[in-house]
Amino acid sequence: MQDQPQGMERRMAHRFLMLWRAAQKSDPVPTLSSVLIQDVGDIETAIWVLDMNNGQEPIFERIGTDYSAEGSCDLVGQSVSNVPENTLLGQAVHYYERVQMKRIPITLGSEFVNAAGETILYRSVIMPCLADDGADRFLLGAANYKVKDA
């Protein structure tokens, strides 16, 4: 991780949530474009976007390169059920239905064992976002992690 300027929040999920809040206008849920038009800095590679697909199973519209080592970047255009649970993306997205139902951001941290047998500690955030036409359409998320020391 890059050094942060003095006084800057280091926690990725908290920084991303602050960007989401800065994008809020009169509606409590901002548009996806109003969040992503901001300078997201080093969070860019950790971002994923779910298109809620009009009540069908959600599909990935975008997946950042932080998920490429586990093969998850290949899931763009595929449904959320195709994500293996033992991946960072699988853990980061698994609670999306709660965010969709409550229409509020939720952050979650936990640990899991990946396919290589490593214990991964992670923190993720999922935030609801509107389409530019005002429809509830997207979930915006990000996650970061570290391998737990043995």
C-alpha cells in the first residue's frame, strides 16, 4: 500500500464510503456515475460493480484488477453465483442482498481460507447506487486484504 498523506484515513472501506457520501445529493443514494467520477485513487483496482439486472440474478459489470490473481476478473458479464466462495471477491460480495434490501452501505470484515490454503483477513464495503435515470440498479463494492501470519 502506498504511503498516505499526513492525517489521511488509511482504511480503504472508510475512504470509499466517504466518497459515496460526498456524491449524495437530495436522494440518500447517489448515482454510480457521481461516485466514480471522483478521484478514487488507489481504490480503483479494488472496485467491483454489480448490475442488479431488473430483478434477475445480478451480474458483474466491472471487476478491478486486484481480483485478477484469483481469476475473478474473468467474471465480468457473469452472474454473482459464479464467484467461488474461497476467493476475495466471493467473500466481498456474499452479503450484497442485505445492502440491496436495506439501501444503505454495509462494511464487513472477516477471514477465510483461499484455494491456496492461506488464511485471508479482509474488509469490504458494498454501497447502493442509482442509475443516472434514478433507478435502483447498481451495487458498488471494494475489498482489501492481507494474508494472516502463521
